[in-house]
Amino acid sequence: MTVFHQSSIDRPSLRAYRLERVRQKLRERDLMGILLYDPLNIRYATDSSNMQVWTMHNAVRYAFLPTEGPVILFDFHRCEHLSADIETIDEIRGAKSFIYFSAGDKMREVAGQWADEIADLVTQHGGGNRRLAVDKAEPLAVWALQERQIDIHEGQEVMELAREIKAPIEIAAMKESVTACEEGIRRMHDALRPGMTETELWSILHQTNIEMGGEWIETRLLKSGETSFPWYREADQRVIQDGDIVSFDTDLVGPHGYCTDMSRAWLCGDQKPSDDQRRVFELAREQMRYNSDLLKPGMGFQEYAEKAWQIPDDCYPYRYTVLAHGVGLCDEYPALMHHGENIYDGVFQPGMVMCVESLIGNTDVRECVKLEDQILITETGTEILTNYRYEDHLLGG
């Protein structure tokens, strides 16, 4: 059973929309183009992927995307065939890698050759405009481009704002990722039993995601019992005990490269929850209900933070980092901090997809309940994209 292979997504239309989003943001900033190194930005702009996790920490492939002109992918050596059928890519060249792993003590020499090629493209396709956005760059790259009179501009802003608004075809692709993720969660729930390890349980989500056409999982955020408090430890060989709370956050990059970021919390075994456990479950559910209902198009980020559900004093020091954040190919702009912590403002717009988060724990229970849902902002309200059930029977309901 593979969602990806049965997909009805019109990938040329998906690619065309995303490429035009990038070019729209470049035009708004009077930039001649953008140089992309971040694998997720390359994926968004071109739909090309190659060893995504490895290339996140090895600068061995990049894409040159002019505002007007041919899109050129510079791929890892002998990998041209991987993107040969992608119509949004006009040319594929071999990448020049000047990281120390590849170039050793010839780093500056290779970086110079690399910069000569990029500068030549800027001259060819910029029409005299030498303002080039760059999303990520090694110091040698910055120095070499500046020596060639390239005016470097911030590229992450361009890409985050391009990725902010999802077209209906993106939402359809995202829903296929949600389907794979929720199937993995169902299998985890069915397998959960006292005596299994956290990694044994977590591995089920990985296996299901890959089986159904997904790609990778960005974290290992599954914890149980007293090791779930405070949050952010990752799954290890701890044996899950009868009566433990098990909380997890999927951070799953599924079919089509889209992220499904949802969290649930369960009680392992047949024991009834204690009064303290029931309280943290109840508070987390109330925070999710309130803050999810609060989302609406036209509301400002600061206003949302001001009106958000008030976390009880004994739980506030252990609150989650954000109230909500954008999501697409991964966690994306914006990140909405708690009231008084936001350093920027903005407005919720139709087409944005937000993850609403809750993390409730305190020193009395010494366990955390982590909940999260992925919600689409529509013209008239919202649509919840993640629908795997909550364990509401733990509240006595």
C-alpha cells in the first residue's frame, strides 16, 4: 500500500506554481535571481532531490534560478539523470564543490572557479542587475562573489515568503503525506505495550513512512514516563512501563517531500490515568481546542499571541517553544511565540498552513503531554488537516 505510487497529483502544475512563487518574490525585491543550496529550497523551486539529508551538511549541489532566464541545476557528480525529466529545469551541470571534504587545500582555488561560473551567469541573465539572493553560503563563497562585484542579498527571506502560501495542489500533496503519517501512528498505537522500548515503537513510524513513499523524519521526539519531562529528550532504549504517558512529535517528511507535523500522547497499558495525569491531558486538550478555534484569516500574529489560551502558572515554565508555526516542506515561517516573546508581526492569510502546539507538564506529574495539529487557513476560517483521534477517554469521557 503506497500513497505515493497511487498519487493523482499533477506534478508539472505543482512545479509551475512553486517556481512562479519564487520568481514573484524575486521581482518584488528587484533581484536578478537566487542561488539555492538548502536542499528543501532546491526541492521547492525545482522539485529535484538527491540525497537530501546528506546534502544538508555537504554543500555539493546547488541551483541557479534567474528571475528571467533558464533554471540551472548543479548536481552531484554523475547525477544528471536524476532530474532529466523535470520540465522546470532547463539545464543540468556538474557542481563544483569547494568544501574541505572535496577540495582539501585547494578550497580557495575551486571556490574561485565556482564564483567565476556564477558571476558569468549573473552577467548573462541579469540585464545589468547584479543583485543576487543566496540562501546559504560558505564564507569562501561570499568572499569570492563579492570580489566579482556580485551584490549578495538574503535568500532565506525570499524562499520562506514564497513557501508561505500553499496552492490547492500543494494542500492535496500535503494530505497524502498526512495519510502516510496517520497510518504510521495507527500502527504505533496498535503495537504499543509495556515492555517495548521507545526506539522499537518509534521505528514503526519510520518504516511506515518509507513504505508509503515518504522520505525521512527530522527528529526522534518520542518519550515516555518521567523521561518525557521536561521535553526535548529523544527516543532511546528506555523500556516503556505500564501506566506511562507516551508523547511524540512526528516531524515527518512524507510523500512529495511535504512535512506532517503532528503530536499525540497516549497512556501505555490498561491502567487508569492518575488524577495528575488526567489533569495534564485535560489542560493540553483545552489549549488545543482554544488556540485552534482562535485561528482565522486576517488575524495578526501578535493579536493571536495576546488572545491565546492562558497556560497555568505551574505549567508555564515548561511550555512549548511556540504557540504555532507554519509548515510545508518542513517547519516554515512564521513562528508564533508566546505573548511578549514575538519579535515580528504579520497576518494569517488564506493558503497558510499552521501547526498549533501544546505541551503541558509540571513537577507534580513529571510527565509531559504533547499535542499538535496541522491546520489550513481558508478564506472563511480553517480546516484541520490532521485528524488522528485524541485519547479523550483519558479525560474520563
